[in-house]
Amino acid sequence: MMQNELSYTAAASIEAARFVDILPDGHRSKTMHGHSFGVRIRTTLGDDWAPYVGGEVDALQSELEQCVLPLDYSLLNEHLPVPTDENLARWIKGRSKVFASGVVGVQSTAHEGVDLDLDGTAHVWRRYRFEAAHRLPNVPPDHQCGRMHGHGFEVILHASTNIGEGDMGVDYDMLDAHWAKISSDLHMRCLNDIPGLENPTSEMISAWIWTKLKPALKELSWVTVYETATAGCHYDGAHFRIWKEQRFEAAVKLNNAPENLPQSQLHGHSYLVRLHLTADLDRTLGWTVDYGDVKEIFKPTYKQLDHHRLDQLAGIDDGDCASVALWMRDRIGDALPALDRIDLQQTQGSGVALSWGSLGPALPI
């Protein structure tokens, strides 16, 4: 295994208005409008950055909330001349050393946003949906996916460009135009009837979309397909990466927290854990790893976490997200050799990403 890379994540939100003058006349975002913006950060932290060991997630959350507070219920143009999502991410990066050394994500609607990397690369993403039926013809006879069934599939198109000092990456409207070319081929269809999707796994769907769009959309960097709300696949033209997530309810007490802080008291969270796996494609089955197998292998560990007290589990030094993520890796890493990243969030967007493979792609942070 590669060496662990532990990143911390935090999330905040603001209500703000803006107008973007640089857009062409007639563009809906050129005039005054408003959004409920989501802001997220993923960054590494020094050993002594937080006020106490185990307090990194809460400290990062607090710093991000304080950073964006001046923007809440404001006109963004009064804070930055061209308030695109990219420039808003850049503004946030400039407010803190830990933000500057991480990836900042700005989500202007539920379906679109941008993640700004260290080198100035803007990863613009846009979410789409189609309703379709399918069955997997090559699974064992008793596998539930062998029966004809359906999903409300979601797709995220990711487009990456290095914008340097520029104001924008790929315009969301451009992604819309490319998606429109293929959406009718997928929506309200039986996917098995579509040439190239005779075995329509998440992996095959993401590769099919990539093949259709990449020639005309050179900036396309990843295609993400959600088969369900908790499982899906990324594809970058060469590599497949799947994820499976679950939630668990647990109590915790941070043993290193000073007594005057609420984290030193027994409290609890509704946690989200997301397991990322990278593996070669099984050409017969059309997938890398069966989502059901991932869930089954994780089940014994899940039962130890759900409706338990994390800081009292054998092998956990403290109940903080980093300790729990490392504990999970020790228990399931050998049984899931394709596993290369664990995300654990104690609240939405706030937690850790423990990686010993590639960090990318992340789901929109």
C-alpha cells in the first residue's frame, strides 16, 4: 500500500447576490441574481495546527465559517470585481494559509460548481439526470441486478482547465449543450437496447458517455454516474473508480478536548462513510467490483460503528474522524484490496479523506 495521505474537509454556506459583467449579453448570470452558495475545503494540516489532537475537523469548520461570514447576505461584487464561482474560490484561498494549500470548492446551485486546485486548475462540474431501465445479463442467476429494473441515474460531467489568473473555466452552459446531444438517447429508455450498452453497468455507462462526448469536449476530465444515491462510478478515459457509501449513527467523546469545550462531553453525529475503490474492469461482468460485495464485506465493521460509542471501540485512540478512518482501513483493507480511499464526515462536508492511492476524482467537495 502507498503511504497514507490524510486530508481534512469542512463546509459552509452563504446567501449572496451577484452579477457577472464579463458574460455575453443575454446570459442569465449577467444581471443581478442570488444563490445559496455552498463552500468546501479539502486540505492537509500540520500536527500542531488545531488547538488539540482530534480537534482538526471542528477547528477547520470554524475557520471556514469565519472566512465566509463577511460574504453572507451581501452583494459579492462589493468584495471581488468579477464574482464568478472560480474567483470566489480564489478569494477564499487568499484568506488563509490552510485554504491556499488545499482545494476549495464553490457550489452555486445544487447541480453545479467548481473546485479550484493548487495549480490554478478549475474543475467545473454539472449534474444531470435521466430515468431508465436496465438489467445486467452476465451476473449469476440469483443476482438481483439480473432482473429488469430501473433507476433515476445521475451524471456529473467534469471539465478541467488551467485558468491561471483568468476569471472562468468552462461555462456551465457549454456542458449543458454537450449533455443535450445525448440525453434523449438515455432518458426514458431501456439501456440494454442502446448499441454499446448491452451490459449497462455504471462502468459501461460512464465509458459510453465519455466516448460520445470527449471528441467535441476536449476539457472533459471525468464522467461520474450515480446508479443509486449511495453508489456509482467515475471514468477518466482510462481508469474506473467506484464508490459506495453508508451512514451510521454513533456517540463520541473527544478525549483530548479541553474540559471547557463541548467536544469533551459525550455527544453524537450522523456519520457518512464513503469507500472508494480502483480496479481493472472485468470484461465479462462489465464492472470493477460489485457494490453488493463492498457492502457485505464492510457489514461487520459497520455493525461495530452503528449505534455505538466510537471512543470506546477497541483499537481507537480517540473518537475523532481521523482515528476512526484509520481504524476502518485496518479492518477492511485486506478484505477489499481495491480500496484506496475512505471519506468520513461527521456533518455534511466536514470530516476527513484518508487516501493511499489517488485523491482524484473526488465527488464535488
